[in-house]
Amino acid sequence: MKIYDYHGRKNMCGDRIKIARAARRISQADLAARLQVAGVILERDSISRIEIGTRFVTDYEVVEIARALDVSIEWLLGQKKDDLNP
């Protein structure tokens, strides 16, 4: 399997996840717990690797992360340049 990078990263939403999580004062462990309740099994270290860009993020993970952080998918993917509002 070929591994792809986007500007040297394995995802394009990690920075925005970190921004939204910090703005809402949610720890990586708390975000992981919220995702696990929603059926997406991620550990705290997976959240960390997503935020620093060393882990791929699947489409269903993006959907649930956006929901857990109360942001739009478009904002999370950098398609909306405005603030953290959905």
C-alpha cells in the first residue's frame, strides 16, 4: 500500500482539531472518550498523532470528531476560514 502525505502530513485536519479542542478546553483523553461513546475507538495517543499529523484520519472519524468538537466538517478540513462556529 502506498502511503500518501499532504504537505508532509498524513491528514489536513490535525491542526484544526487541536485548535477546536483547546478552545473548548477538552483534553485529548476527553476527546478520545467522547469518540469512544460515539462508537469510534481512538485512544489519547491516537488523538495526539492526528494533531501532529502522523496518523491518517478516516472519513467517519472526521464526522465524529467534528460532532464531538461542535464544529463543521468544512471548518475542520480548512474549507471555511472563519472562526470555530459551525
